[in-house]
Amino acid sequence: MPEGDTVWRTAHGLHLALAGERLTGCELRTPRLATADLTGRVVNEVVARGKHLMLRVDGPLTLHSHLGMDGAWRLYAAGERFRGGPGHQIRAILSTASRTAVGYRLAALDLMRSQDEDRLVGHLGPDLLGPDWDPEEARRLLLTAPTRPLGEALLDQRNLAGIGNVYKSELCFLIGVTPWLPVGETPSLERLVDLGEKLLRANRGRWDRVTTPSPHPGQRLWVYGRNGRPCLRCGAAVRRSGGQGPVGEERVTYWCPGCQRGPGPPVGRPSPSARSG
């Protein structure tokens, strides 16, 4: 699933291409929005809010989208052939005189008055890459459920918005605890929150996410995706569990038993699935 840095980069690219331009075409391919048409409206801005994208046009109206597990927005020159996937995966097409933005496999697409945005994103905690970023508030929210496993708390966008499965695993490694350690027993919670903001900010302009000192392929991440391979720090075999998070939204978890202290995954956790990443 795209994380906060990817969504920020997507919003930034869309903003550079569309802001200030008048839409010459609009197709919203969902039943609820089949008759909606933004043609003729000027795009004011495109911003990220955690993992949500808000495209604001005059009206003022907001086209909200969420990338879900594998959604994406692609930009093309006017008249250029679309190459981001088969046509049936396209959920939105927004055209200007010079560019076309195409949304593929979007998990959510909504159109609303801009003043009503809070009904979709008002529940989110501080955005690690947003102007509202407040590390003290993020720590306070994490500690409202001190017995909750740290990994689950980090994935809960109501605590802080933008962390996904990769950063969850990497941040737990960096502070030396397993993702199943209760939040209230986590040392250096302040450091963890600060590291999260620093890592997302450092990676928001990169296509290849890096959390280690090495930019070389296969060494860019400490534990994520490295099941069975030697830990880059201690050499122990990195392990993977069946998942963590709310029922139906579990994410596979990676950790190093040599570098991270704390409990392991609960007994009977389901095996990782192909979609768990």
C-alpha cells in the first residue's frame, strides 16, 4: 500500500501539472459520480492528507481519492496513449489543454464541497508531512491506548497520518523493539515519532525508499522484505509474521530477533498472503 511519502509525491506531481489550469475534460468512472462533470473548472491545488489525495477546484469543490493497496495517478501529455494499466482499471480522467491525469485502481473516489472535507479526513491524526504536524500530539494519541501493540498503533491513521507497513517495520527496528511491544512499554517513543517524520520527509522526493545508510539495491531497508536474509546490522536472519492490524486489514510484519527486544507475534497468527507485502 502506498505510504505518506508516496502520496505526498503523487499530490505534488499532480499539483505541478494541474494547478491553475482549466479542466477541458472529466470522466469519473464510479456509479455514484457517473453524472458529475468538472469540465470548465480551474484546479486550485492538489494536496495530500496522510494517505488521502485532495484535488480542489473552483466552486469550491474537492475530488477526494485514496490509493488503497495498489492505486496510482499517472500523468500524460495531451493525446498521449495511456500506459498505466488496462482501461477497466481507470477510475478517473482529468484533462487540461496540455496534460491528462489518470487515476488507476483507486480504492475511493468522492466529490464534495471543500468545506465538507473533514467528514472524510477529519478523524486523521497529525500528518507527518503536513502543515499540521505536531509530534507532541502524535505521542499523546499513541499513548491513549498504552497496552496496544506498537505496530498496530503506528498503522492507525487516527494517531498519526502517513505511516504504512514499510515504515512501521523500519521504525520499530530503528528503536530496537518488536512491533508487538505495548506502546506504554516503548522506550524512546519521542525518538520514534521524530524518526518517522524525518524518514518520510527524506523519502518524499525519491522513487526508491531508503531507511539505511546504503543506497544500493537490497540494502536500502533494514528489515522490510528481507525475510530469511541476514540482518544488515547483526547478521541474524530477519523474520516475517503473518500480519498485524485490524481484522481484514492485516499487514505482514518484518523484524530482527537479534536487534529488537519484546514479544513476538501471537500464536496462531495467519500466514502471510500474497497481498500482504
